[in-house]
Amino acid sequence: MAQIGKAPCDDTLILHGARPQDGTCPEASKPWVLAAAIVGSSMAFIDGTVVNVALPAIQSDLHATAFQAQWVVESYALLLAALLLVGGALGDLYGRRRIFAIGVGLFALSSVACALAGSVQQLIAARAVQGIGGALLVPGSLALISAAFPEKERGKAIGTWSGFSGITAAVGPVLGGFLVDHFSWTWAFLINLPMALLVLWIVWRHVPESRGASAGGGLDIWGALLATAGLGGIVYAFIEAPTQGWHAPAVLAALAVGVLGSAGFFFAERKVRAPMLPLGLLRIGNFSGANLLTLLLYAALGGSLYFFPLNLIQVQGYSATVAGAALLPFIFIMFALSGWAGQLVDRFGPRIPLVVGPSIAAVGFALFALPGVGASYWSGFLPAVVVLGLGMAVTVAPLTTTVMNAVGPDLAGVASGVNNAVSRAAAVLAIAVFGAVMAGVFDVALADRLREMGASAQVSALLEGERSKLAGAALPPGVDAATAAALKRAVAESFVAGFRWVMLLGAGLAVLSAASAWVMIRRTEP
């Protein structure tokens, strides 16, 4: 007899991997699983956007260069991307709820460490630990959903997760910007604590444990080490090359480690008994096609939007609060359309939304290249934000549903880990590559403008020493007001020149992602 107040247990959910260990019925736990997944993954999403808004204040307060500021973002994203496969595999092996909860706790503690950092080096180290926590909780959120919801309900559940995660992520930059403007950037990290406590309470009380088919296997240690070395070496080389040069020994060594580590990873995955990335998954057309689309589109998104708050704050003169609110229309569009978009795969198959969505997003990226210095948000940036939001709304839920439906529920953690790793790795590498493009265009444009305005050799030399800070460059001391205004304008216009190249590069990647979906994604689900 069913317990009073408990929904009857659904045996199909147990077959899908949800094995209750605390008396909670899987059917009754569905809303709680969805809530824990939404709030938990939102912590990671919020952190990425909040830090972008807080970067100018961090750079000023900790006297960081533009490339050190990049490492504040990259140290988190690097460890997150490199260890997402490990996080997904650990959940399948030792329990998705357990690993998810450990990730949430570690993320919260490292957030406190970020707030207490007294130097940019300490902040970078704390952000790296945050990345480890995120690598445990992010794949766990989708794996919990996949275990709790059968395939016919999964698209709608993932659409709900996508929409509400976006809404909570939208609040983060606005609140973070307000805290930066009125208090300190340190408080932007502390907003994670109440969310973490809420998630841990939900998980402890209401979320059943689940494991994958590989629960009896061991952890692929060599795969984890080689993946981290491969990604870390390549990203380090791209971040440091603009300052050290491509011929610097450290850059060449890092690049060699990255290439050899990446090659060794794929070789190792063919030999181990329980690989972190089962290479057979790559032979599934929809799985590999969806992940290629993810690589290209999220490279465009992560690389482009890294520079958007810097443009608004350092060039256009907006406050951190306003810059944090600038993407609210993007988030609200995704929230409003997420439920509808989550069912597109059921109605039309995966190919149509995964071609149309990135194509719309490409137009949005191109629109970002139009505004110049002094542009109005409403006429300059809002159209781009709206079009990009529409494109991503059409894409995100169908993309995630396609990935999760391409494999069985026993591999939910691995599939989620792979797709999240691809998206995070794409953003990490794109920020590094786009940063190199931005630095190169900025340097050339600034040199041209200094030459056109007839700046003295001394002024040019002093400003040359500040070029690594991009739009945050400090003006040479002792110059008159007219010269200072002209130099400030030259720096701002040089940044906008680089920003336009970055956004057009993002548009090109979005077009390529749509083309990859047309070629590789089946019209109907396999």
C-alpha cells in the first residue's frame, strides 16, 4: 500500500536509474529534483556573468592587467571545463546526488575564499577551486533530471530547467552590479551562499540517489589528468602569447603539453576499461553533431560576451549595475520561450530548431558590431541583445534534449559531462583566442590613432606600457585636459575596433554551427 501523502512509485523511473534510498518516491520527488537542478546549476551560471560585471572593479582594486583579469575568468572556466567529464563520471559511479551536493558545498566555500582574496593571485587560485566545485555540480544537475524524468517528459523538464536557470542567472549580474557599485566586488561572490544552503537542504530532504550503469567500474584517472593537461596547456599558451610572444619558451612548452595531452587523452580512452569519454558515443550522429554545434556556438557566445560588459563600463561609461542589467532582455526572452522551445524536438525533430536558432544568433552577434563610442543602449545594443536572445532560446533546450536523448539514461552523467565540457572548453578557448584578436586589433588601432593625433614619443611610450589593460589603460600623468580627452577617445575607439572584430568572429562561428547541424543532425530522433 502506498504511504499516505506519497505518490505511487513509478517503476519506469527506477529503470531509468533513480533508486530512492531515503523513502522518497521518485514520482513525488520530480519537482524537488528539478528545483535542486535549477538552483544548483544557476550558481555556476550566475558566477560567470557576475564576474564579468565585476571585472573592471577587480582589475582596478587589485591592480591587475587585462591578462590577469582574463585569468580570473579563465582559471575558473579552465578547471570547470577540464573536470566536467570527471564530475559526470563520478556521479554515475558514486551517486549523482552525493557528488552534486559535494560540488555545491565546495563551490560555496571557494566563493567565500574569492571574497576574502587580497591579491589577484589569491583570487585566481580561489576561482580555480570554484571551477572544481562547478565541475561536480553542473553535470549532476542534468543527470539528476535525466534519471528522474522518462524520455517523453525529458524535453519539457529540460526546457523548464533552461528557462528558470536563465531567470536566476539574470538576477545575478544585476544584483552583483548593484553590490559592486554600492559596496564592493567581494559581495558579488557571497551571493552564492544562500543559494548553496537552499540547494543542500533540498538535496538532503527530497532528492533520491541514482547511479549509472558504470557504477561498478573505476575512475579514469589517466583520462582526467591528460584532459586537464591538454586543455590547460593550450589555453595557457593562447592567454600568455599576446604578452610573452609565441616564441617564448613558456608559451611553446605549454602548447606542446596541450597538444600531447590532448592526443594522449584520446589514445588513453581507447585502452581503459571504464573510459571517462566512451569513444563509441562519438559514433552516434546526433550526439557528435550536437556537440560540434555546442563547440562552435558556445565559443561564439563565451568569447563575445566576455567583452560586452567591458565595453559598456570602460568605453560607454555605464555603471556596473546597468551593465549587469544589459542582458536582462536576453534572459527574459529565453525564459519566456524555454517551455515552447523544449517541445520543438518532439514536434519537428532536432534538425530544424538547431539550424534556425544559431542562424538567428549569428544575426545578433553581427548587430553587436554596429555601435561605436557613445552609443545609446536602446538603439545601439538592445536590438542585438534581443535577436541573440531569440536565437539562443530556439537553440538551447532542443540542443540539450538532443544530447540527452541520443544516449541511454545509464550514460546520462557522461553525456551531460561531455556536453557541458564542450561548452565550457569552447568558452575558455574562445576567450583566449578572442582575447588575442582583441589585443592585436587594439594595439594596431591605438598606434594608428596616436600617430594621427601627433602624440609625443613620451606620451606614446607611457601609454604603450598600459596597453595590456585595453580600455582600462591609465592615461599618462601631467597631460593637459585636451590631450587627455583625445587620448581617452583614442583608447575607447581602439577597443571598439577590436570589439567589432570579436563580434563578427562570433557571427561566423554561429553560422558554422548552423551548417554543422544541417549536415550532421538527423531530421528525426534515432
